Amino acid sequence: MLDLERIRSLVTGRRPGYSLPQALYNSPDVLAFDLEAIFGQSWILVGFTCEIPRPRGYLATTVGQSPVVVTRDRDGTYRAFHNSCRHRGAQVCADGAGARGRLTCPYHQWVYDLDGTLVHARHMPESFDPAEHGLRPVHVQNVAGALFVCLAQTPPSFARFREELEPLLAPHRLEEAKLAFQNTLVEKGNWKLVMENARECYHCGVGHPELCLTFPIEDASGGHFAAEGDPRHDAFAARIAAAGLARGPFIGPWWQVERFPLNEGQLSLTIDGALACKKLMVAGEEADIGSLRWAIEPHSFCHSTADTTVYFSAMPTATNETLVTCKWLVHQDAVEGVDYDIEHLTQLWNVTNIQDRDLVENNQRGVNSVGYLPGPYSESDESYVLRFIDWYCDKALDHIAARTGVDG
Ligand code: 3BY
Ligand code: FES
Ligand code: FE
């Protein structure tokens, strides 16, 4: 049983503008609460339609401790389900993607249709009703090829997010992409420390010498890239308009969507700033379009440049352990070794993610200290961290209020 009063007092007792009290970063009951109140109640970007490239297939992943499977049927309809067999609960599809017309549980071979219907269960009595034992549905949304799921019975409203993201993301044609590479890092740190680190560039100048070539770390620090009136901004804005693209920014309660310029002369978020893939994802010839940054609380950010989309997702697995998954998409017609090279495509984010892992693990060690006290965020350079922490606290208190029937 979660002690919601304890969590409520930790959250209400925090000092606004300061990092959180220690227990919110390192106690097992808070992790259990976060899985329920945050990961169980938010839209989670699980992947991309191009990971199920043909009709009849699935993409399975785990949200917190809950395996989820997204299916695509022959008509191209996407559905999502709890990936837990209605027999004795085994995970039906292993995490990853596959081409299948039906889903067979590996334990006793119950068979489900892609719409979740149980179609075969051996040796069950006459009285057994398969109709009552279909996979349990989960909410799913497809925005221009990006797949979001929500485990909550009543998910947060999605309409405004879709309205804001879709026109910016659609020109990147993710439906015509393919997954070129993905990997996962295990970070010995609480997921909130991983995300705080991912939401600021206060550490980038010293922490990420490679990223600094392409990524405008000074602009990024303030939370808004390339201010109006800056000549570099005006030239970028004109180029984007000529390419027929929108820029935003759109900052919602749980998202930030904005197209921003990379450093002068840099075309992609690669180790040398050169395009990672010769076949562009966006239509037209203009490659110098900066990056569309789309970041979603509680767990992800993506960068869509002219040639690639890179996905970053942080998923808690234990109090002090988070899996960071990175995916790189390129155009489906691009040929490895001809149009792109995996090392060149992935090197910058691989280097950056490892640097961030070390920073997060070091942060966790210090936060675990008996001497830890919450400290102040920089309003200018950690504005997105402030937003993330405020969002987390509001969401936590809303959930406690809903569970206890008392306002936080
Ligand atoms: O959120 C982002 O876009 C970036 C990526 C690198 C650092 N982080 C602030
Ligand atoms: Fe799936 Fe038995 S648990 S068939
Ligand atoms: Fe970083």
C-alpha cells in the first residue's frame, strides 16, 4: 500500500525553484508512486509506425513495469493492448517488433488476433468464454507516424498536442522512415535525475564538447532557441518559411515543440555537422532547416533534422535505475553503406548519452548523501528543468487528490 500522505508531504514540502527532497529521488515507494501517478497517467511515446513496416505486425515495449503491445492490422489500423496474457498473465510478445498475423503466448499458446480477440485456447472447458478473455486495450494515438500510448482509463486530453505537433512533424514523413539503429543504456540513477539532465544545457559546454559543434547550447539553455531580432534567427526564419515549414514554438503542459537553427553551417546533429543520410526525410532540396525538437513529459525528447529523426526515452526500471533508449530513423529507401553509415549516424548521440549517463550517476551519488540539501535551479539556464519539476509535482498532487478525494 502506498503511503500517499507521505508523498503528499514530500511534494508540498518542497521548496519551489529548488531540486527535490532526497526521498523523491531515492526511495522505492516514490518509484512505485511515480509508475502509477506519472507513467500510468501520461501519454508515452513508445516508438514509430515505421517499426511495424508492413500490415500485420506489432511493436512491444515496456512502460514502467507494464508490457504494452501496439498492433497494426491489414487495414493499417493501430491498436494497443496490455501485453499480458489473459490466461496466467505471461508477456505475450517479447519487447521489440515483429511481423505477425496473430499473437501467440509463448507459455501455453493461447492465440490472439491483432484486434486483441482471443481466437484459440486449448483444452478449456465448455463454460469458458473466449470473448471475455481478449487482451485488455490501452489508448493509442498516431501523430504523423509517432505512436503514443496511455495506460490510464481516462488519458490526458490529446487534441491540442496533436494540433500543435502534427503540422510541424508531418513534413518529416516518418511514415516513410525506417529504424536504422537503436540501443539502450542502463543508467544507475533515478528517472527524474535523467530527465532533469535531459532538460537543460547548463552542463553542455563542459559536459558535451562534441555536441557543442552543432547544438546551439547557449540558446538551448534559456529554453527558447534563437531569439527574435537575432540576425541568425531572421535568416533561419526566412529559410524555413521558404521551405514551407512551420517553426512553432508550442509549449504545452507536457510538451515542447520547436524548430530551431543549429550552429552556423551545421546541417545535422552528427559528430561533424554533416548530413547523416543522403536521402532526406523532408520533401524538397533544402537541408539547412535546423532541428525540430519535440519533447514530451515525462520521458522523452526527439530531434528531427532534414535527414534523420533521433528519439531519446528514459524508462524507470528501479528506484535508482533507468533505461535510456535511443532510436535513429532514416528514409526507408536509404541504403546502409551508400546513403548512410551507422557509425556516423549514431556517434554524436552515443557519445553524448554516455557523457550524460556519467553525469546522472554522479548526480545520484551526491543526492544519496546524508549531506544532500535541495539546491536552486538557474532560472535562465534550467527553465525546462523548472517546468519539468513543477509539472511532476502538480501531476503527483492531482493523482493523490484523485485517489484520496482530497485536494492537494
Ligand atoms: O533536450 C534537448 O534537446 C537536449 C539534447 C541535448 C541536451 N538537451 C537539452
Ligand atoms: Fe499465456 Fe498461459 S499464460 S497461454
Ligand atoms: Fe547532456
